[in-house]
Amino acid sequence: HQKPVITTLTRLFNETSQALGGARANPVKKREIEDNSKKIGALFAKLNSGDISKNASDKLIQLCQALDNNDFGTALQIQVLLTTSEWDECNFWLATLKRMIKTRQ
């Protein structure tokens, strides 16, 4: 059920990492890549264990569909919805997701 979310977010992470310089990134960008990796990894762990609410899960699916269509504006709107409605559950990885979408935009 969450496989498309993981596939899309993995692609977003890889594209973002490349945009930041990948293996040759400067130390500041390298830290950002490592931070992104840690936070998105935590989200994947929650998805794999089913430790995420239906509402947050549904919004993530919509967000990833927007990303798959290169519709970054819609993806950011959904990210804002998650911030307002699911902050307590999603605060650890939401800012990272926003930063990655903005980098990719």
C-alpha cells in the first residue's frame, strides 16, 4: 500500500542529493544530505511498521502523486496541509520533505 510512497520519496531523496552535489558535496550540503537521509529513513520506518495515521498516509499518497507528475506546487500545498493537520505525528520529517521538494523545484 505504501510502496509507491517509498519509491517516490526515495527518488526525490536521490534527485535532491544529486542537486546538492552528491558524493562531492561540500560539508554543509553533505550534512543536509545526511539529515535528509535520517529523517526520510525515520518516515520509512513508520510506514513499514504501519505506525502512521490513515489521514497522514492518504495525504502522503496524494503528495507523492503530485511529485510523480512534477507538480511541486500541489506537493507543497499538501505538505502545508500535513503541517496544519498532522503536525504532532509528522513534525520530525515534514520540514525535511518541504526542503527536498523546494530543492527539487
